[in-house]
Amino acid sequence: MDCNVFRVVTETDRALPVYVTGAGGWNHQEPMEREDGFPHFQWIQTVQGAGWFEAGGRTHNVGPGQGMLLYPHEKHRYAPVKEPWTVRWVSFDGAYVKEMLGASRLDASQGLFLTNPELLLSRMHAILLLMDSKDPRAALESSALAYQFILDLYLYASPSEVRSKEQHYEQLAPVFHYIAEHYPEPVSLQDMAGQLGVTPQHTCLLFQQTLGMRPFAYLTLYRLRKAKELLLQEPSLEVRTVAARVGYEDSSYFIKLFKGQEGITPSRFRKIHSPR
């Protein structure tokens, strides 16, 4: 598919957090060298064959199931090493793109491995179809797809052949299920590690890599979530009873945790959210 489409970007588009500027693909990608880089963020994904690219003083190889994320206005070059090098690409921009990618730890041009390459290819194809249509809503709909595309990179892309975010979530699924079933009871780090068959230290590492927090921090947030539900579902329950039902025998400690997270006491939360 040698098809490349570029959008007329309006001022309305530029006001969006994320917007698409182009999309397409080449059946045989030729060597490319850009001294001044590309004007927008660009993702180029290998479908077959292989290539290499250099950006930021580093060289990366990209084969099937891999792609390259290029930051705007950064010198780079790329070329095939196994022909034909078939690629698909999408370019995007927006006031929050850099912040979103940075939060996903994709804060520089780099090569990435994908655990679900077909999903990203289908997302790019959907964007291309929208851009090539005459639908007046295409700009907004492609913006929504671009936002989802960045989330896909967060979930399924990794700088190395280690587990992606999605795979980390899958590995932690037994712990999430255990917490959902046992949160009213005492839950230890050893209990959580036992669900995974790994050490407590490795359990902490997995939580940090996946959620950016320790296991007990997640347990606390889950218990507070259930507490909020109880406060509204059963308005006659005393706060100390709610605390006990979500795993806190010390109601004063529960109130302190709740206020620290929500900024208000459980009683105030109930009053704000309950029908008058």
C-alpha cells in the first residue's frame, strides 16, 4: 500500500489535546534522511522486512512487530536492511502529546517492541480511512483514535523484549482478583506474593513497574473505593461499620486515610453525594 494522506490542520484542530496530521504506508520504504527532523510526532511500524534508524545519537533495528517513535524537529535517518521493507505510519501532534508520551515513559525518539502489533496496525488503518473520507466529523474522530493510539503504545510497547504494560497487568491479575475477594480481611504481602508464585520483593517490583505504586498502596485505594460505594449504598451504616467492612478495625485510622485520599471525611463524602 503506497498511500499517504495529509490533513489540513485548522486552528480548531490545534486546540485539541491530540490531533492527526497524516497517515499512510509504503510497500518498500526507501532510505530517508531528515536533517531538521519531521514537523510532528511520527510512528513508523514495520509490517515485513526490516530496517534501521538513527535518532538522538542512537541506532535501532526495526523488524516485524517493532516500530520507531520519532519526536518532532529531531534529526534522524532510516533505511531498509531486509527488502522489501514495508511500513505503515501515522503522524500526530497536540498540546498534550509530549506530556502523555512522557507519562508513558516514551519521552524520546526510540525503537519499540510490540506485544500486539496487529492492534496498532488496525488503529492506523482506521485513522487513514477517516482522513481519506469526506465525513465532516473525521477530524474529531481521528483525534479520538490518535488518543487511543497513544494509550496502545503505553500498553503494548516496550523499549526491549521484556513484558509490556499489558503483560504486567495480566501477570498481576491473580493478585487483583485476590484483593477483590479478600479486601475485608487482613491481607499480607506474602499473601499477594503467594498468588503469583514469586517473592514479596518481586511482587513489589511488579506493582511498581505496572501501577507506579507499592502493593499496599493499591490495597488501600481498593478498600477506599469499596468504602465510598458502601457509604452511598447503605446510608444508615455508621462510619465505623463501613470501616470494619472494608478491612479497618480502627475507624480513626480509616477516617485519616479517607481524608488523606479524598480531601474530605467519609461523613462529608456521604453528604455531598447522597440525594437531598
